[in-house]
Amino acid sequence: MRGVSGLARETLTTGRVMLTVGNLVARGKFLAVNLDEQNKRQGTEIGGVIGLDALRHFDVTIDYTNGLLRLDHEGRR
């Protein structure tokens, strides 16, 4: 699989899981990748990547000034 940072040699697909962000929940299957190489290149730890399959359940607002990401569940608009 190829992503923004290059080729991901090892990928895993989860079974059906529940992603919880605060009191918001998304259910589905997710892809897992080892981010060790990206961590080394960036010089910081990347805790994870949230992809479109997960984000599609939310209205997303990015507050660049304050370094915040707001996720509003589509059922709570």
C-alpha cells in the first residue's frame, strides 16, 4: 500500500471495531500500519492516522491557530 509518506510494507486490517473519540463512536473495519519509519523521518512520534473511512462519520473542523481538531458526529448536527 502506498500513502503520503511512501510505501507501507506491513499493513493489517482490523476486524469490526469501535472507534471512540470523546463521546462519539464510529464502528467498522480499519487499516493499521506501522509508523516507526515515519516517526524516525519526522523526528517525532506519530500516534496514528485517522483516515477517510473513520472521518466520514464526522463533520471535521480544523482550528490551525489553536492546534485543535473538532469532530462532530453526523447524528448530532
